[in-house]
Amino acid sequence: MRQLIFIILICVAVQGKAQNIYIQPEIGYGITNAHIKDYYSTPLSTSSVGSYHYQISLGKTLGHLVWGTGLSFLRTGFEHTVSNIPDPYGSTAQYGKYNWYFYHLALPLYAGYTFSAGKRIRVTPAIGPEIAYNLGGSVQQPGEQTTNNVDDFTANHNTLSIFGMARINVAFRLNKQLSIVLAPEALYMLTNFYATPGNIEGSATQRNYAYLFNAGIKWRPVRKVNIRKNVKAGK
């Protein structure tokens, strides 16, 4: 966790000294699911549940090119039905639908290219990895309205994961500093989320994914011009 914060601070410091930077806070909602195989490599049937996403980005533009980083909080998960059989985490559960939720603190690293779609509209497709620190999980059991923490989360799940990210930013410019941004986004976990305990034969896999629709604002700080200095220089 400390290493993740240290990396973010370095990125912010480097970006903060550069020109043509922007800050973009946003929120997003959508759906999430998971590709899961049990210890016998049998796919588990799952359904989608709700996902949400909070992010603040710090980016830089150079002509049409865009790149940046930030800090993101993401919820992924899935729903599955069991009938007194071992669930993907090795325990026997009662019949019913279970909603599993997982929480990630992520460092996005992205690059994109901006196209003009009118006088005030800019479209920027972007891709990149997101390095996620997995905070924990919760489960909503059949017939219950509240969730409980997932037992032995750290023993059964890897601490770090890497998501692949693809999104399209559509920015509606209000003035030189401020734009409204809408951005559909897809995230897929490239690494195995599930950590198989050493006393279990075989290997289970879990890769969460999410489809989100984000909305936010993009703010560009105005660079101050030293008028006196320019006059003395004859500019």
C-alpha cells in the first residue's frame, strides 16, 4: 500500500511541473461479472451485479497525444446460485443466490489520441493497465439485505491484480478551462484474482471484469503569463 501511494506521488510531482496538464474527477456506474473456473477447470455459471467507480486523473496533452495516471476506487463482483455443493471458495453453502463484491484501489496508467468532432467536442480513445491493490470483499447471502465480509479474503485472493482498461472520453468544452466528460469504459482483470490454498489440489481461476459509464469534469489550470518580463524582453 505504501509503495502504491509513493508511485502516485511521484507521478503527480512529475506531471505537476509540466505544461498542458488537466485534472479529471469522475464517477461511474455499470455492471460487473467474473470468468471463474473451479479446481477441476469447470467454468462456473455467474450473472452480473452492479458496479461503481470513483476516479481522479492527472493527465498531460501534447498535440493530439494524451497520457496520464490517477487514483481509482472500483467495485467488481458477480452473482451465482449454489445447491448444497462446494462453491468456488471451497465451502458448502445453502441453496440460493449469492452476490459477491470485491473492492480495489487502483493506479491507472493510460495513453490516448484526441480527435476533433466539432468546435467544442473532443473524442479521446485511451487504453492502458490499472494496477490494483485488492482491499477485500463482501457477500450477500440468500434472503439477506446486508452483506458480510468475505472470510479469509487475504488467504484466498492475491493482494495485487492488473486490469486491462479501454475507454472513450467525450469532452464537451464549456470554456478554456472546463469541460464536461462522458466516458464508457471496459475493465478486465488480466491476472488471476484467486490464490489457491497450498493444501488444495488443482488450481482455480477468477478474473473479474466491468463495463462502466463515467461522467465527470476536466479542468485545465491556466498558465499565468509574466507581462513585465515579456515587455522587458520586447515581446
